[in-house]
Amino acid sequence: MGILDYFMLHDKKAVVTGGARGIGKASAIALAEVGADVAILDILDADDTVRQIKELGREAYSIKVDLTKEKEVDDAFAQIKKKSGRIDVVFNNAGIAYCVKCEDMTFEEWRKVLAIDLDAVFLVARAAGRYMIADGNGGSIINTASMSGMIVNYPQEQVAYNAAKAGVIHLTKSLACEWAKHNIRVNAISPGYICTDMTPPTSNKAWMDTWFAMSPMKRLGTASEIAGAVVYLASDASTFTTGCNIVIDGGYTCY
């Protein structure tokens, strides 16, 4: 096989959480472009993502689910297993950002961020891992962490988000070690500032000026610049890659 063949996902079955928009949407479409059929899990309407994937000739469908609810996650994966037959790839991507001073943050706000940005990652990985282990065919799980799990962002204050993303990075490494014996690879991607609904170009200008001053590339990234790493980690091009955290931040964490 040529090197490009290793990046193909011919007839693989992929699951993408948070696939209605942003990084999840771009990555779901990218996975379809290299041959995967894709199930989207999102609390938002993912019809446009499904439509674009079907236009590529791949199968796609979406399930509306609150990923912080254990039963809803388990039920969604049961539906996917029944409909798709197997689960080969999971891009565990759903998340939220929340900026507030720690002294002003309520415990309810803290718990909401942790529930979506860490608990849901665990619930999705566990549900997928159970099926992958039972089927005995291995698989690839890709968790969306963040450079915020490695540094403290400035000038915005986002203690809950930073803590959650640090947790995702170590959860990823822990699962990679636990599940290597099942031929399940678990990796993370850590985006920097990416132009999505979470970080639109109309964000706080003072913040953005500071971000650009602290970044070698002086710009926001795009969702499509993340999707390539997702395809790599999903594919046989990365069969010796597990427990890895790929930082895609325009060099931000170099300073």
C-alpha cells in the first residue's frame, strides 16, 4: 500500500460528538471524505452535517442526546451498534467554554462545565470502549482536550474549563494504557484558539489582541486545520500512536 492508503477509512463506522458545528462538523465531514460512515451525537440539530456527509456518498445520521446523562449516552451507543453494526472510531469532541472569575463562580456553574467537558468525555469513551472490547476488533478514540489543559489562558479567567481539559488529557493517557491490550488506541487533540462559534472573530477585541501578541502565527486557527489530525488519529496511519496529545495551537504554547 502507498502511504495515502493508510489514511483511508473505507467503510469504517465513526461516531462524532458535538458534530453539529465547529470542529466536530468539520471533522465528521473529513472522516466521511476518507471513507467512513458517521453517526453524530449532539444536543443541537446536526441535519446540515448529515446532509453534507450523504452528499459525499457515505451513510450518516444524527441522534439528539444530552451527553452529560449516563443513560442517554448508553442508549445512544446501543442505537449506533444496532444500526451500524460496529464502532471503529469515536471523536469525543463536545464541549463548552465558560469564562468567569473563580471567586464569582457558583458551584452549579463549575459542575456544568465539568459535566460537559470532562464527565461526558468519560461517559462516551466508556460506552464506546465497552463495545470495542466486546467486539474484539480494536478501535480508535480521539478526545478533544485543549491547550488550556496545559497552560493558563490569559487574560480571560476560566478555571473550570482549564481544569476539565487537564483532566481530559490525563484521562486519555490512562485509557490508552488500560485499553492497549484490547488494541484500542486513545489519543487527544489540544486545539488553541480556533475560529468557531465558541471563539468567533468578533470575540472580545482586547482579549484577541492579547492572544495574537502571545502567538507566533498571530491568528485564529480554523476547524479544517484540526480535522487533519482527527483523520490521522482515526486511521491506520497512526497504529503506533496512543496516549498522545497533539497540540494544534499555531505555536501559542511555545512562548
